[in-house]
Amino acid sequence: MAKKAYHHVTRDLRCQIAALKSIGFTQRKIAREIGVSQSTISREIARNSVRPAKWRERSERHFHLKLKIERYL
């Protein structure tokens, strides 16, 4: 079975999502504007956009550490 391609949401993309959300864009409009699915926007807002910066940074570090570990498996 083919594995779906996963693309990590970068810090820049998170900032873009937050900026568009702050000026009143809906999740659907944000998704169209940046070219990702609406569910990606929904998850990102729920997980990261409203958390303190230190949590987002920790999440980013955790992703990169996990990526390094997976390369060696």
C-alpha cells in the first residue's frame, strides 16, 4: 500500500495562516490562498496557531528530531 506524502507545515506557513486568520479569512479561503486542504488549516489552527511561541518552537524541534531518527530506521 502506498504511503501518503506528508508535508510538514513550516513556521513561515504557520505565520501566514495566523496572519490571514487575523484579518478575517475563513479556513476555506486560507486553504485556497496557500494551496493546502481545509483540514490542514483546521488542524494547524487547533494545534499550533493559538499556542505560545515556546510551544510552537518545541513542536518544530520535536519534528526535526523525529525526522532524523526515522532516517536511521
